[in-house]
Amino acid sequence: MNRKLVLPGGILWILGLVLSIVGMNIHNQTGSLISVIGNILFLVGLGIIGAAWLIARKEQERKREE
């Protein structure tokens, strides 16, 4: 897979997961905000990794056809 996409996607994915868990353990408005930011980062990171996987899969299929 393309490391230029997987590395930032993985970092965002892990950071989002951590922020989401930390936000759930803070019981006020700030915790809610941190949890929402964590969820957004998690989904963006997961989307980037998914896009990198799709690109790699299409390249492999293209190589098989040739």
C-alpha cells in the first residue's frame, strides 16, 4: 500500500480513537467536544486507509490483467 496515505491515516485513526475514549471519560461539555472531535478524526483516518487500500487493490487488478 501507499505509505504516503497509510501513515497519516493510521495516525489520525489512532488519535481519533484515543480522543474519543478520553472524551467519554470527561463528564462535561469539554468532554463532549473532545469525543466529537475524536470521532471525526477516527472516521477521516479510516476513510484515508480505506482509500489507500482501494487504490492498491485496483493497481493489483490492473497488473493481473496485463
